[in-house]
Amino acid sequence: MDKLLIEGGTPLAGEIAISGAKNAALPILCASLLSSEPLHLTNVPRLKDISTMLRLLEQMGVAVEDLGADGLVLNSRGLNNPLAPYDMVKTMRASILVLGPLLARHGEARVSLPGGCAIGARPVEQHIKGLQAMGAEVFVEHGYIQARARGKGGLTGARIVTDMVTVTGTENLMMAAVLAKGETIIENAAREPEVVDLANCLVSMGAQIAGAGTARIRIQGVERLHGARHAIMADRIETGTYLCAAAATGGNIRLTNTAAANLDAVIDKLFDSGCELLIERTAITLQAPPRLKAVSIRTSPYPAFPTDMQAQFMAVNCVAEGSAVIRETIFENRFMHAVELIRLGADIKIDASNAMVTGVDHLDGATVMATDLRASASLVIAGLVAQGETVIERIYHLDRGYERIEEKLGQLGARVKRIR
Ligand code: EPZ
């Protein structure tokens, strides 16, 4: 398994471009199942999770054409196998996002139930409850979700109130509703920018959606969707990760092809820690202060502070002045990175969903292990700060969500090498 070797101590400097967003691209790739016409997607990040999703769609009969820099064209005219097998779903939970579109377009679906994950149990009962409200027959058998739209006319619009804000739950139900008879209202919907990007893509395919980005989304079902061209939004979590890396190393960087508007909560906290930020329409420049101030955070659904930035900000607080409390409210087991950061000399005390971080003068390089995608990003940040060498094992987690990370860090002056 590949490892990452980092020689720490270099303040990051320079400019890099941000990639397309993994968490927007994954549901949008599944939207291709909703029409028999071609969907041309640009700014698709080249990531392990994207390749997994493409393989999943291809085995269903979706044609995928890779146009290199000009993106991907997907066409599900040949859709003939509405199945998401366990072997694929177990490697990527987001595979659940085929359920809604398959049911809406094909009238049936067989999708392996995603198992647990390092950061939490992550059940999907809200997805199922919503589809049942739209008239689907859904049951779990032999580890598979079996779903069938009752009756010839397919799904029927409904008012759905989810028990908690769920991002992929909202996305799955929105995709199911665009071809359902009548109107669907999703209450307590997720407001994440990735949900809005999916809605924009669906509208460009002919869907009728109002209120994406708010807690109430209205979808008027239509007969069919047509082909379209859509550019995937910039990755706000990748953006936030590089900003945290620059802050922690005392650096000065400019990120292009990004959008600060989707990162308010993170940018506010970086300001509070003493960073100077210059915000342009599609670029962000960060200048770190001589010493950061510790900043407390509490994760919550958008537009509050994203749970996918919690680990990276913990690494920032490890070398800041003073103490801070990090409260994780979304996932029940998302502090796995803390024990690894402690191996690098950090001072962190965990109490259930709270972590008390007290800044130290310096971190010392060591060998650490990545446990999930964002945990691995926090170890990269800590390794860039630490004195001496840090070796990060199991970086397959990192490759799931960060495109060409060692190349981009190298462009910013970091000494990072992949050990195959
Ligand atoms: C999405 O996961 C993201 N993944 C996650 O990013 C992100 O952490 C999460 O949203 C929260 O922002 C993708 O978009 C592919 P949820 P999702 O349903 O949709 C509970 C990353 O690092 N819940 O919003 O799976 C659930 O257990 C990944 O890129 C139920 O109980 O998250 C969690 O505690 C990690 N029942 C909470 O709701 C359900 O039916 C929010 O989960 C659904 C969710």
C-alpha cells in the first residue's frame, strides 16, 4: 500500500487550482441514469471514488466516454441491469445514490445496503422512508435493498419530512422526484452547495425544482429528462484543506478555480485564528500570522461549520496559541485522527463528542496511519508542520478525495513524496 513521506517545516507558498467537487460529482454522475440522452460533464475530479462510480454505472449498462480535459459523456440509453453489487458498494457508500434515479427511470432497483463506516453507523432509513412515501415498495433482503415502483405509472409525488438533515438522502429523493407524478416537497432538506449543484444539473436536463439550497425543496415531476452539459462546482472541502495547510505552516498561498461563497463558516474561523484572507470571485489568498490563535468549532449542517473540515481544523489548533474545543455533532466516531495527531506530539483530550485541543510549540515527525478521508488530510497538515519526517500509511483514503495531492503540495513548495 502506498505511503506518503513528508519532510515538514516549509511554509506553503504559491498558487494552485482547485479541482471539481467529489461530493457534487458523485450524485451528478448518478443523474445520468434519469435520461436516455447524453450528459456531458466537465470539471470532473479524477479521484478513486469517481472511478468506482463510473465502473458501477458501466456495469448497469451506462456508456461512459472519457474526453480527457473536455470531461466525460455519460449515456444510459443502454441501461439494462439496475443492480449495485455489494463488492462495489462496500468500497464506496455513495453508491446508494443510484437508488432514487434507478427507481424513477427504471421502476426497480437492487442496491446493496451500505455497511458501517469508520466515522459512524451511517444508516440510510431516511432514503428508504422517502421512497416509500412516493409509493415505492422497498424492503431489505440478504443485505440488499430491493425497491420497486408500484403500478405502471411509477412513483408519485409526496411531502417528505426527514428526521435529520441528510445530504445524500436529500439528493436521492430529489432525483427520484423529478420523474414522479405530481409534486414532491422535501422538508428539512440539506442545504449543502453540492445539493444545489445537483439541482442545477437536473434543471438543465429539464427538471422542475424550486428551493434547492433552502430547507424546503419543491419538485414538480415531468414525463422525461433530456441531455445536457454541466460543469461540476469547485471542491469547497479541498479548498478548505489547503487553506488550513497554509495557515498551519505559516504560509501564503492563492487558490484559483474556487468559490469562497461556499466556505463562509470556515473562512470566518480562519479570520478568527488571525489569518489574512483576500477573497476574489473565483480565487482566495491566505496569509498566515506569525502564530495562530486557537479557535473553537462546532460542526453542523450547512451553512454552519462542515464536519468534513473538522479534522483539518483540529490539526491547525494543534499548533495554535491557547486551547480550543472541537464539537462533532454529525458523526458519532469522527475523532480517529486525534490519536494519530497525539503520536506527532499534539495535546488533545477527547470526551465523547468534544475534543479539547491545547496548542503546542512544535510537532515531531513520526509514522502515523490514516483511518478515513478527512482524517488523512489532517495528518498531511500536521506532517507539513512537524519537524523531521512523517510517514502516513494507508493513503488510499486520501486518494478517494484529493486529486494529485503530492503534486499540488509540491507546487506550493512542500517536500512530499509518495512511497509505492
Ligand atoms: C455526505 O454524507 C457526504 N458524502 C459526507 O462527506 C459528509 O460528511 C456528510 O454528507 C455530512 O455533511 C457525500 O456527499 C458523498 P448524511 P451522507 O446523510 O449523505 C445520519 C467526505 O468526507 N443519517 O448527511 O452519507 C448519519 O448517520 C464524506 O467527503 C441517518 O441516521 O451524510 C449522520 O449522522 C464523509 N439516517 C447524519 O445523519 C439516514 O437515513 C448526516 O448524514 C441518513 C443519515
